[in-house]
Amino acid sequence: MHPSTCSGCPELVEGQGSPPFKQSPERGWRVAAVASHPIQYQAPWFRALAGAVDLDVFFCHRQDAEGQAAAGYGTPFEWDVPLLDGYRHHWLENRSARPNVSSYGGCDTPGVDAALGDGQFDACIVNGWYLKSYLQAVRACRRHHIRVLVRGDSHLGTPRSPVKSALKWLPYRLLLDRVDAHLYVGQANKAYLKHYGVPEQRLFFVPHFVDNAFFADRAEAARREGQAGAIRSELGIRPESTVALFVGRLVPMKRPEDFVAGVGLAARAGSPVEGIVVGSGPLLDHLQSLGARTQAPIRFAGFRNQTELPAFYAAADVLVLPSDGRETWGLVVNEAMACGLPAIVSSAAGCAPDLIEDGATGYTFPCGNVPALSERLALLARELQARRGDIVRSVRSRIAGYSCSAAVEATLGALERVCPRVEE
């Protein structure tokens, strides 16, 4: 029985706005995907997969505007790009006493067992294991003999006490061994999985990506039509300045204080660097006070939605991601690189080994080392003046491998490995 018509599954609600089209998958797999909630970075992957397999996506939580604010964005909002178009989706009933997508118990969806069991699925993609719902999905798959593919982005650089690391090792090794295929997103994530004993033959590189064309095309239009220049002018940025950009929630793990301090230090040393902060959150007042107190040339542009971001990337020259090890990737780096920007990234961030080649696509620096960040800013400012074209070409070449098409093809390769189709 198709899960959307399962009269015995009261916890499953058909998605409003599910596409009124008949899918024509190229390869005959029935595939489920279990995700915490609609996420702007996952939607293109689901849409593309829906054109290649018979896909149903199950969401564990309905994240509303207030929930986004509580997650650290600092302001209620809805994403201004389509998150649910182009693939079948369903809402599981979240029975958590405190529904959220940030804590293990925030998603509790026992109905996933019946949904997966009744769907006649060949395989199920589970987007991590940090939520109770994800473990419920894995257990349901084992019970109903459905192949399990897990895509997460954990890495060994996330701060953990030695005791906690030791306690986690055996249960994590047992859990990860029950997965048929691990869709790792980058080098740091692969190292994490190998640390817990996952063999090479179960590892498939399904890269973290953004909609590269969406960002590249809109950034180019912003440059061509003058919107990028207008942003710089409205913020009072000098034409000759190298603009460093911070994009993200203003929360401790992102370390935005390091950005403000690093730009200020570079400017006081004579480098023509100015900064723009795009985002909001609980640290906003503190950052504004810090910028004023240290006379750092920082402009605060507030929260900007997805369709507004490409113009700010176009207005900038370099992205800075100073996050600590809790930053399991840092998809703003993908966004910036899709727009042609190099990046200066903390070595603790998960994306650093994949996306940053020192001197070619940007620079890394030791997390929390503000003088080193300042030095990299000044160095990259000089290099952009001398060889901007070479840097932009290197950036575009690197980000081309972190695309939706690459992720889809690798996912199909993993499906072929774990549940090969028999030719008729």
C-alpha cells in the first residue's frame, strides 16, 4: 500500500502542496527519505532524485517562522525559495513534548515504522542519526528489510570530552555498522566514519552542495545590473576596499566576534579591508558594540533571505567563516564560491579540507586565532588585486565538483550497490 493512502497510519499526513504529477523514474527503485524538516539545501536533491527514482520524503517536524527565530536566526521568517515543490512529501506526527530539530528528543515519530513498512520501499535515505526519529527510521528499516543509506556530516573536530568520546565509540560503531551505505559529504565526514570502523566499500561521496546555478546567475545579474555596487554605496564602503563578508546566525559557534576583530585588526594595520555582517541573532548587540568600541569598519546588514543573498556575495570580495568545530560543514562557503568568491575558513569547520586550497581558493586559519585571520585577510586582499582572475577560476573549478548533479549520481551509485536491479 502506498503510504499516502495508508488508512491504518493516523500519524502520517499527506503533504499539502504535494506535486500533482506522475513521476517517471529512470531506475525502478522505490526510495524513502526521512528528514528533520524542509531545508533549503536538501530540496534540490529531493527534486532531482524524484526524477530518477520513485521517491517519497517523510518530514518529522513542521518548522514555523518562530521556530526559525528560536534556532538562532534572531528573527521569525519563512524561506523565500520553494522547499516542497517537485517531489512527494508527507508529514509524520511529531509526538515530542518539546518539538524542535536541534535536540535528540525534539523529533519523536513512532509512526515512521508503519509508513516505511507499508510503502514497499527498496531503500531509505536517513539524513543523520542525531534525532530520535532517525534512529526510529533505521530500526523500522531493519524490521521491514529495507536497505538503509545514511547521509550525515559529523566530523572528529567537534569538541567532545575524552570521556564522552570513549563512551560513544562502541555504541556508534555498532549503530554505523547496521547501515548498508554511508553517503559522506566530505573528507572530514569520511574520516569520522572510518574512525568508527565503516569499511571503504560502504562509503559513497555524496557532497554537500547548494544550488550553484541559482547563486551564480543571481550574483552575475547583481554585478551586471548594478545592485552589487548599490549595496556597497548604500553601506558607505569605499570603492577601493576589499570587502570581507560574514553570513550566518550570530551565535557563539559561528564566532562572529573573530570576524569583527579580524577585520578591525587588518584595517588598523593599513590593509584596505572593510566588513559586512549579514545575519541576525543573540550576539547582534554585542557585535555592534565591539565594532564601535574598536572602530572596526563593519557594516551590519541584518537578516537576508535566500533570494537576497547573491547580491551581497556579488558586493563582496571574500567570505569569512570563523566557526568552531560545531560547524559540521558551512554551506555559506558553497554559496559564496558559487558566486565566484574565495573564502577564509577556520580549520575547525567541516568544509575546510574539501573547499579550501591555500593560495588558490582562499585560506584556512587556526580557529580563534584572530591575528592569523587578520593576516590572511590582508594577504588575500593583496592577491585579489594582483590575480583576481586566477583565483576566481580556481574557485569555480573547485565548487563545480560540489553540485546537485554530483550528489544525485553518487546517490544512484550507492543504490545500485545496495539493491541492484535485476534486468528483465
